[in-house]
Amino acid sequence: MRPSARPATGARSRPTMEDVAAYAGVALKTVSRVVNGEPGVTPGTAERVRAAIDQLGFRRNDSARILRKGQTASIGLIMEDIGNPFYSVLARAVEDVARDHGHLLFTGSSDEDPVRERELALAFCARRVDGLIVIPAADDHTYLLPEISAGIATVFVDRPARLIEADTVLTDNAGGTRAGVAQLISAGHRRIGFIGDSPRIFTSMMRHRGYREAMAAAGLRVDDGWVTMAPPTAASIGAALAQMTAGPAPITALFCGNNRISVAALRELGRLGQSPAFVGFDDFELADMLSPGVTVVAQDVGRLGRVAAELLFRRLAGDRGPAERIEVAAELVRRGSGELPPPA
């Protein structure tokens, strides 16, 4: 059957589903099924409906669907900083899953500020997003309990929520760090330094724990001068490395707690003329191009985002099970820097 002549729509500015049905010569329900991706339409008929949609310039009006389902087909993602490659990869993974479910994604950066996180979360809720994915900065998430009770599905990723039970998707931070430090130990190192981020950050705390667990498992002591836990700056990392690499028993290996610390530490080590064995948590651009290549504990950031988003949409589909805590494994990627032996 060929499409009928284009109907006269008079003064109407937007064609309707009825117009598409008339133009394609099919029932209104058939158009609805094609528009909403529902089964029950033969490929040929579906193609004819899509051709009519393109010809007429039809655009689905989501307002009626929103009123009918009580959903806005949107979710919010709150992260530390979209400029950080870690978060941009995670955001893209969440966006892809949201698109597969017919949802738009709104994003915001908290800048590791609890007040800004709360403002963003409540602003998204005020705009009636169906769900939230949060990389938390706050120490208290009870402010979200009224929103969750009102039906806003919420999943925390990278770090757990504080003071509430909620779905959480994490990397195995401690396990990944244990593997990285164990690699340095297996290369013969006994004096291994650790530079981490602020101890109030969950991921930083867990990576520090993994470092100490690996050292303890090997029967190795940890000198207080080998460990720095603070918000990373070029000055603080430089001071830490100057201390770690000086004296009669300097470190022979270094583990860095995230990619920004790794990059800053490598720059400072070059300035100091030092080249200890090196492992960093998180991969980073050009890590494989250095000489030697930088051994890293790589997170599967895309999987973190996908698992968190899929869990969110499972909740939106009606799953009312207890809160889940999912850990995604990290992978030790050996490139040479972590395999360097200690000086003779």
C-alpha cells in the first residue's frame, strides 16, 4: 500500500499521530507502536510509518506520555568535575544507557563541595527527574530521603552514600591497590611510598587501606615518612617526594592513589632526577608512551557507569529489592615502571 496524499493540516503548526496514520494508511495504534518502539508491527508497515513521520516532520509530544506515566524521561548525574577524563567516560556510559531507555541525561559538577552537591540534587528533583546517579561529596545524604520516598530512584557510584542505605556501585579500590603494591613487592622492593588524596574521600581511604594490607601481608613495615594523604597540589606532592627520596633509606618504589597524583608525581620525580619503580591507580593518557611505560591499576570506568545506570533503570521499572552494593574489579596493567628492580 502506498502512502496517501499528505493531509491538509490547516492552521495546525505540528502534525499529529492521526495525520501520520492517515498519510501512511494505517491504524492510529500502529503509529503509536512504531513511535514508542513497541512490538507487533511488520517491518514493511513500520518502514512506511517512519517514512510518513519523516515526510510530515512529526515529533512526538512527550507531555501526554509524562502525565500518563508520571515520569519525565530524564535522569540526573552529579559528579565531581566533568572536565576530569574519569568522569567524562563515566558520564558517556550513563548517557548511552539512558538513551537506550528513551531518557535524557542532565549532568552537574559538585567540585567536591557538599553544599553544591545538595543544591544540584535538589534542583534536579525539583525539575522532576525520574532518578539520580550521584558521585557523592557530602558526608550526610539524609537530605535525599524525602525525594527517595517520593519515588526518585537513586544510585551512588564510585563512593557509597553516607548515613542512608542506598544502591551503590564501586570499584574494588582496596583489592586493586593490593595488586599494584604486591607487584612492586614481587619486583624486590621493600621501601614503598604511598601518595593519596584527602583521607576524607572514600576511594582515597580504601586505596590507602589496600596499600597497608599489601605491606602487612608481606611482613613489611611502613615508615610514617613514606605516606602522604592530603588534597594533591604540585607543592604538596613535591614536598612529599623530596622527603621520601632523601635520607639514608629512601623509598625505591612509589604507589600513587589516582591519575592526577600520578601525573604530578612523575613531573616532580623528573625534576628531582629520581626514577623509583612506579605504579599508579587509574590509567591516564600517554601512560603507555613513556619510557618505561607506566604500570597502572586501571578501573573499568565505562562499566561502572553502565552498571550504575542499568541498576537505576531496573529500579525505575519496579524493582523494590533491598539496596545493592556492587563492586567492579580493577585490572593491573603491567607496562614496565612497576617491574623495575630496586637499585643494586
